[in-house]
Amino acid sequence: MQSVSSNYKGFLIEPLVYLLAPTAASGRQRPLDKRYQASVQITNVDTQDKQVIKLPLSSQFECVGDARRAAELYGRALVDNPKDHAETLAV
């Protein structure tokens, strides 16, 4: 599958989506009960410094498209307001 990325204010934002494994408490899931989690990789275009940031654990998605869109928006929010997300970003 081709990587989906966007250039935003001098940063390359790449959503990373993966399937959540079922927990022991939830038992065996049916095929349609899949849940996805997302991270976002942010790369400074000038310095090529990269950082991967996982979306909050409360963020679970029913489809890949929703997870990608959320990761893209989260990455843009991190670029727009780095001080608001200082605990998430590496110093």
C-alpha cells in the first residue's frame, strides 16, 4: 500500500495506521469487530529530523480512513501549536 503523506508548513506528515490486537478480556473478535489505532510521523523537511507520535490511547477507530484522517489532523495540530503539546513532543 502506498504511503499517504502531506507537506504542511515545512513538515511532512505521514499517518501510520495499525490494527489493534484483541485483548484477552474481549475474547475472540468477529471479522467486522476490528479496531484501529493511529500514530503520526512528522518530519522536518529542512533537517530531516523525524518523530513518531501515537494518538491518545482513547482514540480507536472502526475504519482505516477515519484513523488516517485523525492522524493527519493530530499531526497538523502538533505543528500548529507545539507549546500546547510540549509533553508529547521531544525536546
